[in-house]
Amino acid sequence: MSLALLALFVGFGLLIGVLFGFFGMGGSFLVTPALLVMGYPSRVAVGSGLAFVFGTSVIATLKHRDLGQVDYKLGVLMIAGTTAGIEVGKEIVLHLEELGMAGSIISVTYVVLLGGIGVFVTYEALKGGDDDDGGVDHDAADAEIDGDDIPDIARTIQSYRVPPMMTLRGGVQVSLWMILGVAFATGLLSGFLGVGGGFIRMPALFYLIGVPVPVAVGTDLFEIVFSGGLGSFLYAMDGGVDLSIVLPLLAGSALGARVGSAATSIVDEGEIKVYFGLMLLGGAVAVAVREIGNVYDIGVFDTVSLVLILGSALLVSGAVVYSSITALRSEAGSSSTIAD
Amino acid sequence: MIDPASLPPAAQAAALIGVVLLEAMVLYVGYGAAEQAIGDKLIERIKNT
């Protein structure tokens, strides 16, 4: 491997690490298309992407654990419900394949879902942006969450008090059956679309179950450790994991994940949601462009799609770092004013 | 010395994932130590520039 390629992988890993640590998603979504465009076979692109996601999620989960942002009980329940949902999602895909409709339905669902969640998250964040008082108190991860911070849908779901009731981080009380239902639904979409599902699970944990955003990110990452580990193991059995790709990517992302995870405790929660929404919108446009290219057999659309994905990732990770620096400087400015 | 190629596919796959896990743990500890050593100074520097 040339030094330039090594530097490229480390730099690319750094970029993805920031997003992964900050949002709890964005790994295979970015790595796999990039490796495909670089000419790696699909098996290696997907398998190495999953192994990379596994390694990065281990690091990011440990970091979020240090900040008290992982709810293990919720994570285990989510894994159980998601696994069942993925199986059902896969069966639906197989059935649609028999009917010859799988490709088009999956593509349209993917774009609509990615774009829909993107618009919803951005709209909600902008609507409630002024109410956020900035930052998240990680020293009080188990403190009661303010009722006004719980989204309306989550409040409705929490109101169905079907026993047994579970108490989650932030003092959130939800029925076990509601958690399993949400986990099953996100798993079904994940299995149907053939994606890791971080972009579905993270907002679902916040908007449907009502856990605080940093806990949603940390718990989502905890689940990705298991899904990424199992997926990469299965691909590795078929020779789909290339360590010369995974190891340098991981060296960069480990640093990026530290920066991204630390940024969640500095940057305003409303800003996290805006960035997340914009990144999903960028992804939706990129997938739509790629699908149009496939339908009309326009090869250059694949490259345009990759540039759109990488561009939005670069823009959003840059914005995360910039917002963190700005928040630190304004914090320093206000504390020196108080001292005066 | 065990030849990795002679191992069954599941053992080879587990070894590969083990290498990734080991690198992740080493990087977590290594970058963690670096953060402890220079993290506060770096944040102070960002605040004061």
C-alpha cells in the first residue's frame, strides 16, 4: 500500500470518526460507497466497512460510557427487538424479489425515509432551537429529564403504561412492550433497507422513547458494536474483510471518535439535531442521484453521488468541530466576564 | 507455530475480528493517555486563541 493511500485512509477515518462519535452513525453509509468507487469488490467493500464500523463503535461506545451516556438495559432490549425486526425485514425483501419489485421499492423507501427523517429532525430542531440552553450535563446523566424536553410522540408512547414498566437513564419511564415495539420497527426497516440503521435508531430512541439525545447516541453505538461485530464476522468467513483497509481507517477514526464524542458535551443539543438532519438530507439526495444513474445507466452519477455524500460529511464534521471551538471560546469569554 | 491458513474459516474470521478489536482497544487506551496528557492544555489553548 502506498503512503498516499495510507494517509487517505487515515484522513478519511478521522472524518468519519468525528461523525460517528457525534451522531452514533455514518460509518458504513460513507465507507462502503467510497471503497466501491475506489474499485474494491462489493464483498470487500461491505465486509471491510462493517469491520471498520465495529472497531469504531467499540471506541466510541467506551468514550460515551465514560460520559455516562450508555443505557445498557435499553441497549440489550433494543438488540432483542431489532434482531427480530431484521429477520422480518429480510423476509419482506425476499418476497418482493420473487415479485421482481424489490430494487425499486427499496430505493424509493430509502430516499423517502432518509429525506423524511432529515426534514423532520431539522424542522423540530429549528422550531425548538431557542428553547435549548446549550450543552448537556453529563455529570448528571441519571438526573430527571425536563418534561418539556420530551418530544410529543415520546410523551404519548410513555403514557401507555402497560406493565412491566422500565426506568431508563434520565428518569424516563416506558413500557417494556413499547421499547420492544420501537426496536422491532427500526429493525424491520434496517433489514428491509439492508443498512446498519443508526440513522433510524438514534432519532427513534429520542423521538419515540424520549431518552436524551446523548444517551440515544451512546446506546445506539452500544448496539452497533454487536450488529457490526456479527456482520463483519460473517463477511470475514467469506474473505470479505481486508485489514490493510480497516486498520488505517480505524487509526484515524479512533481519534475522530474522541473528538466527536467530546463535542456532544460542548455543542448545543439543538445544533446536534440540525447537523444530523442536514447530513441525512445530503445522504437522501446522494442516494436519489445514484438510483437515477442506475435506472438511466449514467455512470458519472455514481461519482456525483459519492462527492455529495463525502461533501456533506466533510461539511457537517467541519461544522461540529467549528461549533465546539466557538462554544469553548464563548464559554471562556463568559467566565472571564463573570470573573471581572 | 500455528499456520492461520490451516484454521477453519470461523476461526480465521474470529482472529481477524480479534485483531480489529485489539487495535480498537490499543487506540482507545493510547489516545486516552494522550488526551489526559495534553487534552486540558489543548482546550485552554483553543479558549485563549
